[in-house]
Amino acid sequence: MFSTPPASASSALPAPVVVSSGWQLQDAAKVSQSGDAVSLPTFTPQNWYAATVPGTVLTSLVNNGVYPEPLYGENNRPDKIPESLCRTPYWYRAVITVPKSYDHHQTWLNFDGINYASQIWLNGKQIGTTKGAFIRGTFDITSLVKPGKQAVLAVLVSPQPHPGVPHEHTIRNGMGLNGGITAIDGPTFLSTIGWDWIPAIRDRDTGIWRKVYLSASGPVVIKNPRVETDLPLPKLDSADVSIQTTVENTSDQPQKGSLKGSFGGINFQTEVELAPHASTLVALDPKNMPVLRVSNPKLWWPNGYGPQNLYNLHLSFQIKKQISDTSDVSFGIRKITYSVPDSENLTVSVNGVRIFIRGGDWGLDEAMKRIPRERLEAEIRMHKMANINLIRNWVGQSTNEDFYELCDKYGILLWDEFFQPNPSDGPNPTDLPTYMANVRDKILRFRNHPSIAIWCARNEGYPPKEIDDLLRPMMAELDPNRLYQPSSTAGHGVFSSGPYHWRTPREFYDFKHAFKTEIGSVSIPTLESIHGMMPQKDWEIINDDWAEHDFARGASGGDTYRNVIEARYGKLANLADFVRKAQLANYEAFRAMYEGRNAKLFNPSTAIITWMSNPAQPSFVWQLYHHDLEPNSSLFAVEKAGELQHIQLNESNGDVQVINNLPIALTGVTAHISIYNLDGSIPYQHDFNVTAPPSVATSLGIVPWPANLSAVHFVKLDLHDASGKLLSTNFYWRALPEHQDDLTALNQLRTVTLDAKVERHDADGKCLLTVTLHNPGSQVALMAHLQLRRQHSGERVLPVFYSDNYVSLVPNETRTISIEASAADLKGETPLVVLDGWNIAVTPSSSSAAAIALNVDAQVNHWPVTGIPMYVPPPVPAASGQTN
């Protein structure tokens, strides 16, 4: 029961307290007592495990050494980690101390996410339940606890009712079917039954996967604030800010007070009266609160188009000068529209500027939901580096506050989905109240984030009528100004459906659909990442370990990829050779994936979203960086193609194009093309004077290919502004048309020993390196790859942020690359930059500050010749009484 604090009490509310330590875990079948007993101080846990919260059951068991790391090698097979985990309820228990400062306040227990269902007890009393992975639980525990004293919390967590039977990924069976019966449960991590990009996770990510915390308030609480902004386009000199929030009186007495707010130097307040246990919606806008018309606002822009300015709205409810509750909302002033006069296709514009969507699909942020903010920040920052401006949150599987906050920070728009897969991947949810409650809470919780551009009801299909009929009025009520897109593969030029296998660059230029939500390619990680994901016995043979990591028969074409690489670049010697050649294939495919859409910029192309940019597990396919956070060449290919002012070679017809993504014309610009033969000679050069209108692809003409080209040759394109500043540079390898898919002549390139120097300066806890590479030879140095390590141990530093990588240098060319890492991640060792590439060597150098050397392990001749064959499973024995 809330009581009035003494007059001398501080007007500030006590701070929330996160309950992240002291948790214990046990299989419910091993606990005979009920929740009322487990949640008493007299209960003594016997042989319980230390629990990781936030975290899943399996994460806790792995951290206790019960099971091995599931994502390494074939540890995840059901003979090592049993499927029974997804059919077992578990008890979580913690002894918590309620802060003494909570005296004379309401005390609340808050859960940010539990998968799938929970029953919650405190001090011998059941206080409530939750159902669905994405809904919050908030419980008034004032009458059950005493500030300054301990309380016992017990949570019985049950897995989803229909965990299904997963398909095991093997060379024999391929990747198999996606999903299954699990989709019937709706708001859960339905991908954890297994997809063609993730094996079955044995506990289906059951557990208290998000934060648990205590908070305090007075008798009136602030709930579900909403901030909307509007701009008088095309003018940007003012903005209308509208604010709504529910205020609720939780007490038995009438309450009267002031709702106060402030942001960006603007202050406002309004008076509110509430009957006992009543609530009201307070709505403020410039019509009834003129200060909410903001002059010269600082706008929020997507990545590359301007800064990501954010405002903090601070709301408080005060009763007789005492703060009863507060709420802080981060928001951005921006206006998103979804159509343009000259097209029927979905076209996203922000603040009146057309945004060509360069996106990445996220199937799941991490297979076991091990997603501390630091990891998420590295991942989303790498998207920013790659010039990505949108993440598609596939089926809403990556839903937590950090994800949205970081997308706001880095200017990454969100295509955000609810919890239904393709209709062929599982049945419709049957518990509609639970489904809609989770959807509703998601919208209420995250709708203030400026990054969210689109809500989508279903992946690759329309929602069933009974869900769509509920969603449409809900969207109109809760978030009417964002686009509600029923399907990710239909409507407004939107289309999904791949393809997902490696293709030649020219094939990415042939398309019909304007807004492409899924298209992918194999994306092989670095040699070191492969070594880190599986035991050495599996390095040199493509076997079931590779299949467990997505490399087998299926949509990615994993079963044929080895032969594709060998036919294109030459016979494979070993894994190091496979990785070396695959980086060329990565770069070719991922650059063309985006440049193919650039070529028809807004005519008709409006979006390209790669399947997928973020890997949920260590994988060989569909990623820009590895699960260990090391980028491969795919990331830098996408970065190159995504330059907002960009020069490119149309690899389907030989046209040189300037791509201007910005709303201002490029004038006084010059372009230069040079063609290099394998011997380093230059059979053709040409300069262009360029004027490139805004938001369009400008053709400079078809390259007049000279007759004296080598079997494989190189095309270097450069774009300079009027002052001579380099705006864009691009580099291609190309075979003669009569054998356009045979690049084996690249093997004739002699090794080029690069001159290299590295300089270091540290700032703000970061190790900052500048690496200068120079090609003193007479031939092209192809795909120089830098990797940061600790010099003494030789271990990689991860994550690392490179300004560019996998760079090619023509004779006498110099390139400078900046590298950033956490200084603490060097662990006191000297930074060592190692180099490898197609035909790259380097003169080593070392100083007390930094060193540079050859990546010896990446050299093909460092390893025995194995041919890296694909394992052939033995024939399946014939059934009894039959003959083969």
C-alpha cells in the first residue's frame, strides 16, 4: 500500500535496480515443491545451477559446463545436447534486496522478456504470469516486500507448447525444410526449430532472455508515452511535435497533479485529476500547447544522408511537488513518406529526400540470444560502415531495446515484422489473444524510435484475415502514420523469393521487382574464422560439420559452390586456397547485388535487402561478417557499391555509370577509366566530364573494349570533384566475352610485395592505426586483406573497424586504410597488422608502437594439398527383404 512520504523526503524517485546476479536454475522435474514453497526463504536449493540472466536455459547450462558450446563444430547434435530441453519447464530463483530508498513508494517488479510462458512467485505468493516472448510483465509488489529487506523471487518458465521435431542438417539430407509446427505458437523464436541458416537450438531459446528489474513510483504512473513529429515539407525550418501518454492512478484515493515535460530547451506542463484507480490519455500538440512547434529543429537522417540527431523527452508527474513517476523517451524529428508521384513502387523518403534502400535481413540476432549491447553495437556499426541504411527484422526475431536504440544512433532504418513466417514454413498461430497482446506491446514499447520505418505483418505471405482484421485497427490506434505492409513479398512493387545462391555479377542486373526484400549469395568467412568454428579434422573436407554451418544442399547451393569456384578461378589446392578464391567470389557477387540495383536507381529500383547481413551462428553463407565479428570481403563490396556518390561498371552491358544518391546534383566532376592487362600494361584510358543529377544513375557510355586485352584484365574507375578530391574509386576483374566465366588466368599474376607502413595513435580508449600500402611492382596487387592481431600471442583482435579492406592496387598506387579497435582488446600487446590476398606479399616491419607482417597461415603453400573434397555419405542400407 502506498503511503505519503514525509515532507522531508527527496522529490527525486529512487533509481531502478537491475536483478542480474544471484540467479539459480533447475529442471522443474527435479523440484518437488510448488512455487509458494520455492519462493520462501526457508527453501534451500539443492544442486541448482548458477543462472545467466538475461539468458536462456541452454546458455546457463553451457556456462555451467553441462554442455559444450553448441555453435562449435557439431556440438549441437542431439546426441550431445538433448532435444528434451525444449520440452522441460525450468525454475529460476533469486534472492533480491529491495532498496531502503523505496520506502513510502510503490515497488514494481519488471520483466522485459520471458520465453515462452512464466508463472511468477514472490515471498510465497503468486503475483502473475506472462505468455509470449515479446511481452513485458510489470507487477505491483508493494504489499509483499519491505524496503531494506530481502525477498525471494521464483519464476517457473515453460517452453513453447509446440517445439516440433527439427531437421538435422547433413551432407546427405541437405538443409531440409524450414520451420514447422513451432509457428503455431506465434510470439516466440520460431526460427530456433531450425531453418536453412540456423540449426535447431535445443531449448528453443527458453528462458528469462531479457532484463529483470525493480522500480519505484508514487501513486500515479506514466504509461506508454508516444511522440510523433511532422515537418511542413519541403520546408525544414519548423516541426510539430505531438505527445501522448496515459497517466494512471494506482491508489484508492483521488489524485491531482501536474504532468511536466521537457526536451531540447522546451518545457511544458498540464494539470491532471484522477479518480481512484482511473486512467486518462493526455494528448498535447501545437494546437493546445504552442511550444510544441519547434523552430529550426535538428533532424534525424538515415545513414549517409545527414546526422542522427536525437532529442530526449523527460516526462514527470508531480503531486504536491513530489515526483510520482518519470519517463524518458528518446526520439528523432523526421518525416517518412512512402510514395512519389512518378512511381507506383514503395519509395521511402525521409525529410523529403528519396532514400535508396540498401538493406540487410536479420533472421535472428544470435542463435542463443547472447546479445550484450557491446556485440549489437559492433554489428550495427559494421552495417553503417557498409553503407547499409536499413535492417529488416525478419519475423520480429530480434526484439530488444538495445537493438532499436543502436539503429537510432547509427541511422539504420527498420523494416520491422510481427511473428509469422512464410505460410509454407509453419501454421498460423491459434492463440490469437496471446499473439495480439505481444504485437500490441511491441508497438507500444518501440514506436517512438525514429529508425522504425515500416511495420510488416508477415514474411512472404498475407496474414490470415482474422489477424489482419485485428492488426489494421490496432495500427490506426497506436501508430497511424507509419506504413503497415501486410506482406514482405507483395504490394507496392515489394518482392522476396531470392535467389539465394552465388551468381555471376551480370545476373544481378536482370530483375523486374522494384523493392527487393530478399536476395542472397554464399559468403565464405576468413580462414581464421573457419578455423575457429570447427575442429581441425573438419578443415580440409566438406562434411557434416560444414552442413551444420549451412553449407549443404539447399537454397544457397552449398553442394555445388565448390565446383563453381573451381571452374571460375582454378583447381582448389586446400582450404586456404578455397578461402582465397571465395573472397573474390564474395566481392564479385555482393558488389553486383547492390550495383545491379544502382544501375536502375529509382527507375524502377527502390530497395535491395540482402539475405542476410547478420549471421545467427558461425556460417558459410548469407553474411557480411562472421559470427565472431570478423568481416569478410562481402562487407567491403557492399560498402563500395553503397557509396552515396559512386562510379561503377555495369557488368551486364559495359556501361560506365555515376550513381548520385544525394538530392544535390554533382557538377564539375571528372571520371577516369583505366584498363590494365595481366602484365600491368594499359591498353586503354579515357576521361569524362560529368554532370550527375540527384537521385539518378547517369550513363557515361559503353566502354569501347580494345582488341589487345589479356584473357583476364582489370578496370579501374575514379571519380573526382572539381577540386580534385577523390569521391569514388572502383576496381573490377573481367574475362574476355568468349570465356566470360573463366577467370583462371588470374593465376598467372606474379606475387607483388607491397611496401607498407603502420602508424599508431590512441585516443578515448581506442587504438587507432593508419596503414599505408604502396604497390612498387609492375603488376596489379589483387585483394590485399588486412587483419589486426596481438603481436605476441598472434590472436586476432575482434571486433575491428576498417575504413576499407580487400583493396586492389595498380602499379605505383598508394592506398591508406584506417583501423580502429578497443585499446583494451590488445591486452597490453603491440598491434600487429598481417596481410594476405590473391597475390600479396609484404615487407615486414616492426616498432614499439605497431608492426606489419605477412599472414603466413593464409598462404596456400603453407598447407598440404588436399583438394578440399566433399564428403560422400555411404549408401543408405536397403530395407530388409529388398535388394539395391
